Amino acid sequence: MEQVIVNGLYLGTQYALIALGLTLIFALMNVLNFAHGQMYVLGGFVTYTVYGQLGFPFAVALVCSGVTLAVLGALIEKFLFRPVIRRSVREESTMLLAAALAFFFDAAILLMFGEKQRGVPKIVNGIFLSDTIVMPYDRILIGVLAVVMIATFMLYMQYSRPGRAMRALAQDRVAAQLMGVNVDRYSMIGFALGAMLAGAVGGLLVTITGVNSGIGGPISIKAFLMVMIGGAGVVGGAIAGGFILGMMESVGLMVLSDFGDVTYLVIFVLLMIFLSIRPNGLMGKPWG
Amino acid sequence: MKRTFKAASVAAFLALLLVGVPSFISATGRSDLYYTLTSVALLSIVSAGVWITFYIGRINIGQGAFALLGGYASAILVTKYGVSFWLTLPFAGILCAFVSVLIGLPILRLRGVYFAMVTLTLTEVGRLLALALPITNGARGIVSIPLPGAITLFGVTLVPDFATLANPRLAFYLTAVVLMAVCFACLYRLVHSRVGRICQSLQQNEELASSIGVDIANMRILAYALSSFLGGIGGAMFAAISQSIYPSTFTIADSVNFMLNCFLGGLGHVLGPMLGTFVLYFGWDLLFQTGSFQLLIFSSILIALMLVLPNGLLSIRLRGQSQG
């Protein structure tokens, strides 16, 4: 059982990071980023190329993943989302754009990196063994890195000037603008930050699970699940949702293993019941 | 004057579909077009369902689940119990409507992105259920479903047995077009009725609508049930035409595509989903020659279209009207 809990915690840290990026983009721009999973995959492939193929240190590769996605995110916000939001009658139009972007990334990643499952050499060797827990050291390292990233992100949002501006933007866009917050600029920074988080998790996880071009969609769905559990647009909710999903997956795989591959079916059904009782998730604002 | 013009254009459109297209195909020998056009007709029925939920202001990405349910319901009844396909078609629709009422009661309280995300996971639930339940035969799916049989009323054959026909493709095409025409006619009638206007008021402001005395909970359920009904019918027909159904027949990508069809055609007009499905499906088919670049080019065009026409294809006409 301890093993299951440790696995759940480890999964939870990764999931929380993915959900953080998605919820940030949603909070700032009211955009549901369908391409989030694809951004994660792209981050994974950048790390695979820089660390696995070119032989640079892992830290460099991770930074490369983050920077690539941040730049990409900023460009996407400036040249795609901003004009569409400005000109469309209904704000849901951004969902079409996001879905088209997801298709685009899927196709581009497939063309650039092929359909094979890719992995990289382990960053640390060895396994931590105790009476009840078996945990490879590289998983522990990745888990710790993820926790550090989450903590940095929260501190940044809480105390830095851009962080405060973004929180103001998430609370009330018009009021923030009236207070002199440069809305366009901080939307772009927020989108870049969200994309960067997705890329960084991709870079982290490629060392454990590897990456292939087809997993973008499923990752997006998992991210949606976490955001729904925690409540859309809330940082704390995303983290809670990530840990809850990680834990459920880990426990479900153990408890339900006799019934075949039904863990996610059970999770979905539980989520439906949960949402009918609490439509805004654990901490969400009413109606997002 | 305007009324007769409208009736004439509808009649011309139907004549083109029912007579013009078959004669064009037999003249050019491109009988593969039948399958494409039949798919467009059926998928536009399913997309019309999504359009209804848009009409009450909800983003529905769960239509794939209902199309799958309808397809499986019809397939199981036909193969295991020997029920006539024509009976299973309305049954599939009604079953989907019933299930959607059960699901809709809790989830229709959600709005905006929450509803979109829940319906998205609903599609995934549908796929996983189809994989897990024993009656659906798992990942192998249900194959070699017999073709629809004959309908006879008092000894008069209304619809011949599809298996005895020389060209079942043509028969399927005609059935699908008629079904599509009926669905869109009903949809048009609904949208221009009192109920349609109430639906539009839900789209604009639910609180206001409810304060004037609209029973918003019932209206939402009604619209969602209708939407799923269309999804079920489309799915059942699709299973009959491809004579097979798998858990992967309707996936999240399909659900997203149904939504894209509505967006692309334009959410402001009844014919939006039909036009959107036609353009998307044919665009995808035309790009087949580009091989591995197909998806890349397709999605680039979609992105470009969004930048140029963020309100859908039919908004060109509307903009012209408001200016002139």
C-alpha cells in the first residue's frame, strides 16, 4: 500500500504541473487550450533531441524545452489567439482555433520526429529500496524537480510584479486594465508561461516514460480531468486535481486490476457524480 | 414572394441531390463519390445535433458517445435479435435521447468550458464502455451487419430489400439524403418556432430568460435530448452503411470534428452544420493526395480560416446583408 501511495504522489507532481499550465491559460484568457498535450509532447521531443541525441547535459535540455515552448506560446498568443478573440462574435471560437492548433502540432510532430516511441538514457542510476517501498532514484529526482517547479511557480505568481498583474487579470480583466495593467502584454506572458510548464513536464517525463507523437490527445484529456476536479482557473485547484488524479490512477490500477482496464472508466464515472454535486470543482469560481 | 423563392430553392436543392448527383455520378462513373456524399449527409445530421446544443449556448463535444451508442444499439438489435433495421433506427434515436436525459440532468447545470470538458470526457467514457462491456464484443467490434431489409405495408413494398438491389450504394445515398432533408427541415421548423426563440434566449442570458418565466431546466434537457436523438440516428445509419461498428468508430477526434463542422459553417444559421461538414469532409478528401502532409495542410487551412472568418463561412453572407 505504501508503494501505491508513493507512486500516486510521484504521478501527482507531474500531473499537477501539466494542469497548472492549462489552468493558467484558462484563467487569463478564457481559452481552453486543446493543444496542451501536444505542447507537452513537443517539450519531450526537444529534450529527447538535445539530451538524448546531441548529448548535452539534462539541465540544458530541460531549459531548451521550456524556452522553445515559451517562445512558441508567446507567438501563438500574439498572432493567433489575440486577433481571433478580438474579431469573433462568440468567445467559443477560440476553441476551434485551439483544436486546429492541436491537429497542427500533432501533424508537425509526426513529420519531424516520426511515430516511434522515443526514450533517453537514465539521468541517475540506482534504486531506492526499503522494507515496503521500491523507487528508482531518477523518479525521486524528477518528483523533487517537479515540486521545486510548482513551488517556484506559486512564489512567482504570489510575489513578483508580473505574477500579481496576472492574478489581477484572472480576477477581473476590465478592472485590471483600468488599474493600468498592460493586458495584452501579460496575456502573452501568461500564455508563454503555461506553454513553458507543459514543455518542462514533457522534458522531465521523457526520462521516465519516454515520449511518442500520439500521446498528446490523451494527455490533454487527463489535464482537463484534473482541471475539472480542482476547478478551472484556480492554481490551488489544479495542484489538488493533479494529486487526486495521480492517487486515483495509482490506487485504481492496484484495486481494479482484476477487472481489466477499467480504472479510467471508474474515474470518469466518479467525476460525473462529483460534478453533479459540485459543478465548479473543488475550488473553482462559479461558471469559470 | 420571398416564401415562394425559398420553397423553390429548397426544391431545386433536393432535386440536385436526389436526381442531379446520381445522374452526374453515373455519367462520370465516379461511384466512390456515393460513399463520400452519404457520409457527409449522415455526419451533417450528427453535427446538426451538436448545433442544437450550441443554440442553447452549450459547447457539446460529447456527440461521439451518442453516435457510438446509437450505432451499437442498432447493430446489436439487428445481429443478435434479428430486428429489422428500420425499426432499430428510431429506437437508437430514442434510446440516445433517453440516456441523454439521464446524463443531462446533472451535467446541463454546468456551463461554458465546464460543460465542454465534461462532454469531452463523455466521449471517452463511451469508447471505454464499448471496450469493457461484454455485449459490444470489445475491440473486435460488431462486423458483417446485414443490410437493411424491405419495408412492406399491406403487401406493397415501400422500400426494397437492400441486399437484393443492384446498387446498394445508391440506395444508401438516397436514404441518407432524405433523412438529412427531413432532419434539417424539422430543425428549421424548430428554430423558427416559439421553442426556437426560447432556446435563443437561453443562449443569450439564462437568468433573464428564467426571470421572464422560461423553464430553463426543461428547455435545456429538451434541446440536449433532441441533439442526442440526431446523434443516435446518424450513428445507427452509419453502422448500417459500413456494416460494422468498433469502439474506435466515433472517438474524441470525431466529437471535435462535429463541433468544428458547426463552427466552420457558422453557428447563426440552420444550414451551418451541413455546409461545414461538406467543406471539411471534402477538404480532407481532396488533401489525400498530399500524403503525410495531409493533416498539416488541413489544420493550417483551418487556422487560416479562423483568422480570416472567425464567425464561420455563412457569416460572409450575413456581413454583406448588414452592410447593404
